Amino acid sequence: MTTIHAVDADTDVDTYDPPRIADRLYHDLLSPPEIAQVRRRVRRVAADTIAPIASRIARGDERIDGFPRDAFDSLASAGVFRIPFAGDVGGDDLTHRATATAVAVEELAYYSNSVAAIFDVHCILAGNAVNQGTDAQRQRWLAPVVAGEIVGSFATSEPAASSDLSPAAVTTEATRTATGWVLHGRKRWITNSAVASFVVVLARTGTRLSTFIVPTDTPGVTIGTPDRKLGNKGQITADVILDQVHLDADALLGEEGGGLKIALQTLTYGRIGIAAAGVGMAQAAFDHTAQHLARRHAFGGPLAGKQHWQFLMADRATAIESARDLYLKAALRLDSGVAFPEPEAAMAKLRGTEISVDMARDAVQAFGGLGFTQSLGADDTDGPVEAFYRDSKIGEIYEGANEVQKWVLARQIFGREITG
């Protein structure tokens, strides 16, 4: 995508080509003032450091190009990893940390869903999980995560267990020893694992689940070959193989048997992040499409003059605004102390990811052949919207498939005694 970045001297607000239409249509009446400041700050960082490399990341090869270290280091240098955390580990100590974090995800996803996912896993998943540990664990592992000195990873999914994280489904097992624990099993689709210093691992301990902080340089830990995926090429995922991995007692995160609670709370937070990423991608696809429809002439006038596109874009603008409100409301409830902000988190993930897929498909259709093009043969120009099409789909799948979110909502409506 070609992006022109400038700063309006009168407002000190970044402007872009294409223009951010949400700045005219959307009025955030939910968020406290510090959230608007975070949005402006991350938007500037994303425009300056992520936008110039977004095309390279979107079209890379996971096994050849690997982890986009330059993007990660740019976020670290700009202090973006400080946003979700308290001051005692080097964080910004914001009052509304979850909301600020979700807004940061949206702004990053506007240019690169891969980078947004790296941030999400590093901070919302791995960082949030460790944040529930002891002071010693937080200082040892979380403080360098906040500083961007190390990369964090989070592992719940397995070859046969992803949305289902019941003790019966999870096969990775931790056995107590005289000095600590031995872990054995295999995790799959683990983001950041190829470069992570530690992985937070969910494992079965007897009939319950527990979480462990596993340094990746521990003997018996092997990181598999990176997956080649349809999209999110910069979000490097790989298997984590645990072959009789011996850990000290202080590797246990939280209480024995309390792992499912940590995992579910972390994933609920993560769903808010995925919702925000969906909104970011949808807004970017929307802005590119609106600009194209206004400029592209066919049949005697601009495409935007056709009622089909006018009505469709009006519907999409409404859906994006609704999805943004949902993720902000869910994040604000999380900030208020509600550990599981349902039904908002489920609704937010549903609507945020659905609108990103719908808008990406519409963008490809609006651009026609150019929308289906990754690189134009005539002058090697990047296709403007095909990366949105590839990157958006994963949002409906990970952090709890959207079908699971509907089940969560059905439980809220009918009760567990009926829905199971």
C-alpha cells in the first residue's frame, strides 16, 4: 500500500493518503482523554515506522524472511510495549490500560495485522499472563517484555486442542518432581515462538490445568519449522515441542490447577485485541475503497456515483463504528475490574472480525483486477488491498473461533443448563 504521511500543523494530528474517514464520521464518547492521547501517539509511530515496511511484511515468506525484528524494535524504541502495564515493571501506568492497549492494536492493524498480532501476543497474551504471577516472576520476565528486550510467547493450542481447552482435550502434561516439574507435549500455532525468550505453557496437572513459564533455552524445548500461512506473513507461528523439560518450582505461574482461569482471562482480553485488529483492518480497507470509488471513473462518472456503492459503504461505515464501540466498551469493562467482560468481548470479536472480512472482500471487488493483484507487472506497483483479504480471515478463527463466541453468547441468553 502506498501511504503519504504528514502532520497537520494546526491540529498536530496525522493525516494520510487515503484520508481517515473515521476522523469525520466517528466520535468516541466512551473513552477517557488518555485513550485519545494513546491513539494519536500509536498512530504516529505506526505511520512513521510500520507503514513503510508493511508491504514487505505482508508479502514475505515466514521461513525465509522470518520475524520482522525491525518492526518489533521500532515499537520497543517508541515505548509502545509500555502501554499495557503498571509502572513497577516499567509500564506507562495508565488508568485504562486495556482500553489503551486495544486502541494501540487497532492503530497497528491499520497498516499491518501481522505487527498487531505480534504486539497482541507479546503484551496481551504473554505479558498479561505473567502479570498475574509473583513479584519475582514479573520482575524477571515481564519487565524485559515491557522494555522490548525479550520477546514473549503464549501456548495453549495443540494439534488436537485449540478452541476446546478442557483438561480432557489438553495433552501436554506437567508432572511434579522433588525440585519442580517435568513437561512433555506439543503446542501448535504458537506466535513469536521462533524468537521468544519464554513461552507461557498451559499443561495438564492431574485432572486440572496449570500454566508454566518455560524459558526457550531450557533443554528439551524445541521450536519447530515456521508455518507458511495464507496471510499474516509477519506473524511467525511454529510448534513448540516439550520433551521431558525439567523446570524449577518457580516456573509455575499462579496456583497449581489454576491454569484454565489464567488462560481464559488472558484469552478474553485477547479477544478484545482481535476485535480491535479487525476494526483497524476494516477501517484501512474502507478508506482505500472510498478513495478509489471517488477517483475511479466508469460509465460516465465516478464509481461513487453509483447507488450500489453508496449504500454498501454506508452500511460498512455503520458496521465499523458499531464494532469499534463494542471493543471499547468491552475494554472499559475490563479496566473497571470485570475479569470476564462478557457478553461484550464475544460480541466485539464477532463483529470486529466479521466486518474486517466483509470489508476486505468488498475492497477487492471495488478495485477489480487491481484488487486481486499482489504486484502489477507493468510497473511492479503493490496491489492496494489484497493483503487485507488474506490477513483478515484469521481473525474469525483464532482467540476462540467465532462459532465459540456465539456459543458464549447463547449461554448468556439461555443459561448453561440448556446450552451445555
